[in-house]
Amino acid sequence: MPLSKTLEKFGIRKARSGKVRDLYYWKNELWMVTSDRVSAFDYVLAEEIPSKGIVLNQIALGWFERTSVICPSALLSEELPMEIDLPEWKGRLMRVLPCDPLPVEFIARGYLVGGAWKEYLEKGTAGGHKLPRGLTYGSPLPEPLFTPTTKAKQGHDLPLDEESAKEIIGENYEFLKNLTLELYLHGKSYAFNKGLILLDTKFEFGIREGKIFLIDELITPDSSRFWLREDFERDKGHCPHYDKQILRHYLEKTGWNKQPPPPRLSEEIIKEMQARYKEVLARLFPERFEKVISLIN
């Protein structure tokens, strides 16, 4: 039976598709199904990364479990109701409470990489925060930084200074800033013990009935930067990435001007992303890796 007919049979209604996730309504729930699509520089690429959606979903689910003592999430279940048979969604599904998402990306940075490094070279700051002189690429920051951005529906997210962020977030600004940093420090410590360096990450929050919930994905290679701890201890920076930065580097090396259409992906880069994303899941949550290994091989 075609997927559309199966969904209709069980009263599952398509809400919308994002760059990576497809959203559906069922009764009073929102269902997020993580696809194998991949995006970079605001474009969804033509090629998919086989099994990527399952790996990302399992990583996010593992983190939602671990961080529940810090902040409740909107997650209800990762399992389909017994009466609904959709094997193509196995390992990819999150059933969540619908929330009103806050229009901000809550970003925490612990190391001097990415846009923070570019800003440091130009201004000696990162996210507007003054930093000591003499730092090098990949240096641990003196303390983690909160560097929120807008959450653009189209185009690039833009950095927010403190006053602008307060205006958007409102009375919950200080609470969510501190919560973002607490979640990052928890994730950084756990990842370190699993052999990974969590360089930076973003969080998203939603509000339902006046309460704040973690929503969307959580500390995945699509929303974070990771290095292997052994690489970092040996090289102190410029380590191979175990996140979507692999793809960004590949696209930039092609000389692409970041106008449509994006370049095609080689079989080599597809396999490299598959392998590195699996490595992150296997290190962070080996029990989940074993659980879904038949689905991702």
C-alpha cells in the first residue's frame, strides 16, 4: 500500500516538510520522522545519506533521555502505536507534544571554531564576548559562551546581541541562557567520557501551557560540531570533523558559489558521512547503536 494511503487509513495528516524532518499530526500528537536528506548552506542536496536519519534520531533520543533531569522535552514516545504498521519509519520516529517554538537558535560554544573563530580574527571577540589574545583555532574558551541567533524560515540565521535576544525571548531570557549553558556542559562532559569533544551545539525550546520544553533535535552531528578526543589530544585543533562540517568543507572545496544548483555529492563523501555519523552514535549511545544496527547497515 502506498505511504499516502497508509497514512490516510490511520488518520495521520502531513503537516509540512523541513530540510531533514517530515512532520505529521496524529490525534493530539505531532510526529517527526527524520529522513536521509542532507542540507548545507540553506540548500537541500539532491543526494541522500543512507541511514543518516535513523542515526540522527537515535542520537537525539539518547540525549533526550539523558537531559530529562535538566529540562523536560516534548518527547512522548519513539514507538508507533500497536495498531499502526509503518516499517519504513522504524528508528526514525519521534512522537511529541505540539509546542509553540521560540524563534531563536540557542547556541552554546565551548571552543574557538566556525564563525566564532572568524569573528575572533577580525575583532578579538566571539558572539560579541571579548576573548583573551593569543588563542588559536580550536582553543577551549575560558568559559562556554551563549551566542544566540535568529531562526530564519528562509536564508541565514543572524547573530543576536544581548538586547535583541532579550527583546525576542522576553522574561525567560536569563533562565534559557543559563539552561542552554547547563545543557551544553552536561553534553560536553558526557561526550568527553565517551571519547568525543563537543565543540558547540544549538538547542531549541518550545512553550506549551506556560511550560518550557526541549524540542526538535538534540546534540546531533547535524546541529553540533564533534571531534574525536584522541585527535584533539594529539593535534590540539584542525581535527577531522565528525559532523556536518565534513559536508561543508567538501562543498567549499568544489569552488561552488553557493547559488543553485548545489554540486553533486561523490560516493566517497557519502560513505565518509555515513561512517562518521555512525561512529558518533556508537560512542555516545552504544546500546542504541546495537538496537538499530540492522537498520543502518
